[in-house]
Amino acid sequence: MAEQHAIPTNIHPSRFVQNPLQRFLMATELDTRLLGMIGALAIIWIGFNIFSGGLFLTPRNLWNLSVQTASVAVMVTGMVLIIVTRNIDLSVGSILGVLGMVMGVMQTSILPSQLGLGLGHPMIWVLSLAAGLVVGVGIGALQGAIIAYLRVPAFIVTLGGYLVWRGAAWWVTMGRTVAPMDPTFQLMGGGPDGSVGALWSWIVAVIACAAILIGLYWGRRQRLRFNFPLRPIWAEAALAVIGCGLVIGAVLVANAYPWPVRIAERYAEANGIAVPETGLFISHGIAIPVLIALGVGVVMTFIATRTRFGRYVFAMGGNPEAAELAGINTRWVTVKIFMLMGALCAIAAAISSARLNAATNALGTLDELYVIAAAVIGGTSLAGGVGTIAGALLGALVMQSLQSGMVLMGLDSPLQSIVVGAVLVFAVWLDTLYRRNKH
């Protein structure tokens, strides 16, 4: 009898694929939908750069683009979990508006006058942000409880919230604009002072690259431990090079954008620095709101993929009845998701109001459209059970790139809305095709 040779179970299936592209994709296990989005983003950037006369792909515009994306990026990480559970939240823009007003009033009125904290007191921004988080979590808990325990559809509850909280934002100050914000609070909005500079940007890059390498190493150890198929060494190296290359490229762009000339001159004068004839070049570096958005993305990815709560969320989205029969308290999980969304709206409100240095009645207007569109474009299925935080963040960047590019080209606001709406419908259609082909 011929000797039987068992095929090792830890050999990656990519080794049996002949096509080089297919082999690369299978070996690296890169998400093809994510790669498609990156390709679409590259086309958008190149197209807008051509039609804007080379203004789009400049360090200044890309830096501003990253800052403008931050608040939507923060909220979209929570919207992924909501849509995954087959719910929706139409009130996030209005919640952002009312929370921005609450934090603004805390800084300009309540804390200085009623608690005696002088302007610029180091606790003002902390207490203001804490108040925003508490109110945001409370609003999320209220909406989540109505959805989970009173069985009112999320569409109706959050549509009502869209109207209620927008009205509440006006009621907090009777329509007045609240300004200025606390100087430390303003740092969350970006700008020359709200950036970490060249040195700290490179430190962040080193930490990020180290995290990528450690993650790949730990993932390989876990695969080996449980006898899962191993990626080829060349695939691991390719992922490390791609990840670290993107990080280094982003830092190079951030560091290539200098402070405005007058601000740099005032800084030099205040610190006794001689200004050279060619001018003083001080890098912005990575903006603080961008770091906040990336930090939220990392935390939310961990929550979605590495915690029991995250597993419950995706189990509910995949099959709500089976999840309930399995012993998951689906109602309480739903409440927690909306509470988390409220907290994320508070962080986004801090970024938006700090960037404007004011809380206005228009704060957060139409943000719900951009957040939902970013989640769907990022691969989150409206049918539930499918979605990634990384894809949603990329979707937020795509949406903001479209808006920024159209502004640079001088397109009217109504036309911008038409384009955004068309892109949203197109993304949902692609998701429908993807699910149909998958099954």
C-alpha cells in the first residue's frame, strides 16, 4: 500500500495559488473591499488634484483634510456598531450640536461665574469635556432604552432625536453663539498650537511602527499556538513595509506643512529666535484632533474585535433571534451601544467647537448624513452583521475628500449635496451586489 502523506495544517493556502496577484492577496489576507476603497480614494485624490490645478495634493490641503475628517471619523466608529446591529442613528449631528453648546456654556458661563474658576484655569477644559461626556452618555442611554425596552424602531426614535436635540441646542443659549473657548480646550481643534510638531510626530511614527511589528509577531505566535495557517514570511514582511511606509509617509506630509509666516515670526520674537532670511520653518506635525481620532479608532477596533461586548454586537447583527436564545441580553447591549455613541458624539463636539473656537446653532448640521455615508462606504452592511472600524475610518476620509475637493473646484453647495447623495446610493448598491454574489 502506498504511503499516505498528511498535508500540514499550518501551510497557508496561498502557496497553492498560481496567479501572482491572487497569491499576494491571499498570502497577506488583505480585505479586497478595503483595497478597492483605497484605490477609489487614490483616484479621487488624483482627479481633484488635476482639476484643481495641483492644489489638492499639497501638504497644506492634506493636513487640513485630516483635521476636517477627525470629528466625523470619531462618530463613525460608533455608527458601525449601531448599523451592525441593524439599527440606525439619525440624531448624531443634533447631539453633537447640543453637546457643543453644553461644553461652550460650561467654559464661558457656569465654571467661571458660578464655580469661580478663572479664565484659563487648567480644570475648565477637563470639567467641560466631562460634562459633555456625561450628557452625551445620558442622551444615548435614553434613546437606547426607548429602542430596546419600549420597542420603538431606532429610525423613529433617532429621527425624533434629530429634531429634539437640535431644538435643545438652540434652547441652551436661546440661539446665541458661545465664544471664545478655553485656550487649552482649543488645542483639540488643531491649528499651530493644536499640533505636536515635527519631533513628537516622529516619536508617534516610531510607536506606530513598533505597534505594527509587535502586532504581526503576536498574531503569528497565536496562529502557531492554535495550529492555524501561517502567512509566508514574505507576506508578513510586505505587511510590515506597507504599514510602516504609510505611517512614515503621513508624518512626512504633516511635517512638510509649516506654520503661517506671521505666527512663526511672533513665536520667534517671543522666544528670542533669530529669523533667517529665507524665513523660519516650523512644522505643524500631526494635529491633535487627528491623534484623538486615531486613538478612538484603535480603542473601538479593540472593543469590536477583542471583547465580549464586541462579539455580542456582531452576533446580534448576524442573527438577533439566535443571539437572544444563546443568552445574550440584547436589550442591554443595545442600550450600551447608544451610550457609547453618545460619548463619541461628545468627543466629536469637542473637536468641532474647539476648531471653530465657538459653539454655534449650526454645529453638526448634516453630520448624520456624512457619518452614515462613511460607514456604508466603508463596508458596513445595512443588513447587519458586517462592518469594520478601519473601513469606516477610510470611508470618512473618502467623504471628506469629496467635499474638500469640490470646495477647491468651486462647486456650489447644492451640487455638493447631489454628489454626496449619489455616492451614498452607489455605495449601498455595491453592498447589495457584494452580498448577493457572496451568497
